[in-house]
Amino acid sequence: MTDLLSLYRTMVRIRAFEDAAEEASQGGVQAWGLSASAKPALVRGPLHLSTGQEAVPAGVCAHLRPSDLITSTHRGHGHTLAKGADPARMMAELFGRATGYNQGKGGSMHIADFSVGMLGANGVVAAGLAIAAGAAHALKQRGRGEVAVSFFGDGAINRGPFLEALNWAVVYGLPVLFVCEDNRISATTESAPMTGGEGASGRAAALGVPGVKVDGNDVQAVCREAGRLIAQVRGGSGPRLLHAMTERQKGHVSVDKAAYRKPQDVERALADDPIRRARAALERQGLAAQADAIEREARAEIDAALAAAEAAPFPAREAAYQEIANTGEGVWK
């Protein structure tokens, strides 16, 4: 099993990225040492933060190979980093710069890195489920023991692709792990009043997908259960589901103050911080100094990513029509 220091490193890198991106989206980048004067927001487009949910991607991706594939959500920075993507190119994409993953033309919800098996974030709720099922079908035909993982939120289980993807995976015995990050809120609305039955794991069981519910803020528990399920999937046992109960500490987007949330829910989310829990466990093991070093390294890495993103050029005007084709009839596709 992956050691706690390695898991902590992944979580701290994700948190550092999210905190920096949040500051940049609100025009507060001078607090990160980039400029002494006030600036407008540097992040272009909406920004959905995964702050508070770091234990899930860290624990799951610890068991994945570079050739394994994942699909993500609109709240996908944590998954992308945990799978091995470059934070500098990610930050540049958020800033709309030419050095970003999509040359600055896609923004947060379209980051992908096929070189590390990250098939993309997705602004359409539940869309990644069907993409993961399709990818898993291809992996099964290739026969190299690779797996696909689909991260999705609890709101996604009320959309059609959830049923379609799980059904397809069962019928064809696909090597895919479905991971529900259940933070109990769908955008700005509590999920429970809108969801019948026992949620993701209950619905998966009804379709014949074995699953397990886990404390999604306990990174070691996530890592343990994810490892067990991924081993089963990789061994040819068909699809599995991990139902991780976690907490979203921020609003739906980075500039959302989340005034619609119950104060006790926000207090619970902040109190049950996965990084704080992991840090406490490391201190009990006498590893506080190592944890301090990991935190410094993460901050330095993200500081460098911020500086590189701000210094990078914007895309050239003529780049707007790259990657599309002119039909010759005045219509661009």
C-alpha cells in the first residue's frame, strides 16, 4: 500500500494548486508574490474547486499506471494532478495562455493530458461516465490489463449516462472503476431531497456492480479500498464502484460565497479536512518535519507555475481557427 507521506504529497500539491487558482480567479495574485499592485482576475472562465476532496483522487490514483485511463468532471484539477499532469501547463490553461494544455482556448473544464492517461475534464455532468465505459471497452479489447476510472459527483447519478455507463460495463464485463465523490451537494442544491434510494452504491448494486462506501476524507481508507477494487477490476472481475463520502469546502465556483449552504454543513466540511487529518497521523508517526518539507515543496512548485503562467503569451489571434476545418462553403466545423 502507498505510504502516507506519498499520499500527503499528492493532497498538498492539489490544495496548493486550488488555493493559488482561487486567489488568481479573484484578482488576489499579489498575495502570492507575483505583483505588488492590485490586478484583475487572471483566470479566464469559470473555476470549480475541489478543495476538501483531495483524499479521493490521491487514494485512487496511487494505484494507477500511466497507461490506465481516467475521466473527470467540471471539478477536475485534483484528478488531473493526481494522474500526473503538469501543474504549470494546467495553470497556463486557466490563465488562457498559449502554453496551456489547450493553448489557452479551453479553460478549466477542458483540461486533458492523454500522455498520462487523463482523458479530460468535462463541463457536462455525468458525461465522463460514458466516456470511461467506452475507454474501458477499448482497453478490454486491447487485453493489456489496463483499467479505466471514472470520477463523478453524487449529482451525476440522477442523469442518464450513469445508468447507461454502468449497464454497459456490466453487460460487457468492462475493466472500469466508477468513483462517486459524494459531497452531498449538487451545484447549489442539497442532493438528498433530489435523490431516491440509497445513492450511488445502492443503484450500482441494483445493476450488478459491486461497490463499497468509504470515508472519502480518510486518504488511507480510500487508498486501501481503491486498491482492493482496482485489483479486482484489473484481474478481470468486471466493473466496481467506490462510493466516497467527502466534503466540498468551497462554493460551486471560486467566486461563489455559498451563502445558500447551511452553516453547520460548512463547519462540518472545514472540520473534517482530509489534509489536516493526514497531517495529524503523520505527526503521531514522528514525521512532522517530512510533512513540513512536502508543504514547502508544493508551495514552491505552484508559485513557479503561477509565475510561468503569468509570463506566458496569450494565443495568437490566428490560432482561433486551428484544429478546425473549412468545408469550403464558408462553414467552419
